[in-house]
Amino acid sequence: MIIGGLDVAILLASLMVGAVPILLAALGETVVERSGVLNLGVEGMMIIGAVSGFIAAVTFQSPVAGFAIGAASGAAFSLIFALLTLVFQANQVATGLALTLFGIGVSSLAGQGYNGIKPPVTTPVDLGPLRDIPFLGPMLFRHDWVVYFSLLMVLVTWVLLNRTRAGLIIRAVGESHEAAHALGYKVNRIRLLCILFGGAMAGMGGAYVSLVRVPQWTDRMTNGVGWIALAIVVFASWRPGRVLFGAWLFGGLMVLGPNLQAAGYAIPVEYLAMAPYVITIIVLVIMSSGRGRSFGAPASLGQNFHASR
């Protein structure tokens, strides 16, 4: 289907691919924030996942190994944040910002010598005749496995938070860690597991940037995607279903510019390219002003917990 010189099926397929890193990181951060932890180090964990996943994929000539190592590296990197905020009671906002700066520096150092190298190709899933269905085939059934995994994780995260006892405990800790502690729940242990999950998801999202979306290694290649993921969590009111919509919206804005340019439109693509970041800044300003709770933010979000208090 061609509308205004744009192939709609290809445009929507590009939107889904472009949204994957944002979606994975935002889902992980949703769980983290529902436990009452505000981790602004998503960008840092993503860039660590991007470089470690790229190096692993090139070394082992396996994109699956790259995604696995990227997720593991993101989780390991998030342990720094957990140690500083859960054990040493450091300020969560400052620690998250420091984590991002640290991640950018470490990734730049680790990625030296890998510029210009192409990683092994992440091939699309073979869905047989479904690939040839008019319109739906190019849009839905010609993607790699990570695209489908990200959609599955939307369902898994929603079920976890809304239909399981573990999700109820996570939400209870996020709403009132003191009350949850009084009921016998290990607040910091629960938050640690959530932080690890968020780090793994961010790391895998970063690996997708370097292995599929680009695919190559360049410094700072996540290019603010982690900050967009943080904004989407607020935009979605901490609900996984809305996170999917927000990721597709922001992902669409990111891919629309190049598609319009390819179709010959004279619209300055810079306006569309900067739109996600403008919206991100607005959302983060609202959040930092203390009005985030009116959007449904967990009551204990950003507050450290110590059992002796």
C-alpha cells in the first residue's frame, strides 16, 4: 500500500524495529520504578550492552551470544547502581547520572578497534507463507526474533505486575517500602532483583542497536535512547501496555524522518529527529518538578530504604 509515496507496510515494519531498543529498556525500567527505584542510568546500561554485545557477537560469530552477553553485561553494570543506592544509600538521581557517564566512558574504551567491523547478521524468523500475505506479511512476519521477543515481554511484564503475587509485592514495595518491610518483605532484596531485570533489558536493547539497527559499533551510538525510555515510562503511567504504545510512537518519530527523505519530501527531517528528545525533556521536567505522582507514580519512587530507620 503506497500513500503519498510512502510504502505504509514498510514504514510500519521500520517503526516496529526502531521501537525495539526503546521498548526493551522501558519495560525493564517500568519494573524498576514500580519497586520504588528511580534509575537514570538506563542510557549507560544500554551503551554497555551495545558494546559488549557487539564484541561478543563478533568474537563468537553469533548474534545470539551477542544478545545474551549484552543482557548479562547490562545486569552486571546495574549492580553498581544497586550497590551504591541500596547498600551505601547514595542519592538515586545522582547515582544514575554518574552511571550513564561512566558507561559512556567505559564503552568508548572497550570499543576501540571495533569501528568499521560488521557483526554477524541477525536473520529474520522464517514464518513460511505468512511472509507473503499482502500488506501484513512485510509489516508483521519478516522480523528477527528479538522483535517478537520484545512484544512477548510486554505481555510477560503485564502479567508479572498485575496477575502474580510477585508483582503485588513489587507494587507494594514501590508504594510504601516501610509498610512492606513491616509485613516482612525484604525490600532491598526485591529492589535488587528488579534492578537486575531492568539492567538486563536495557543491555539487550543496547545490543539490538549495535547488532541490528545500525549494525556496527560507534561511540555513543545509543544516542539518547535510554533517556527516551525513561520518558516513556512516565508517559505510559508505569503500565506495560501503554509502554508499547509509547515505544511505537517514539520509534515512529525516529524512523519517519528518513522515510520521508527517501520519498522525496522537502520537510526538514531535523524537526522530526528532534521531536522525541523534546518530548523527553518535557516529561523529565514534569517528573523532576514533583508532579509525576499525578500520573500514577509509585509513592516511594526515588526514596532510599534502610531497615534500621
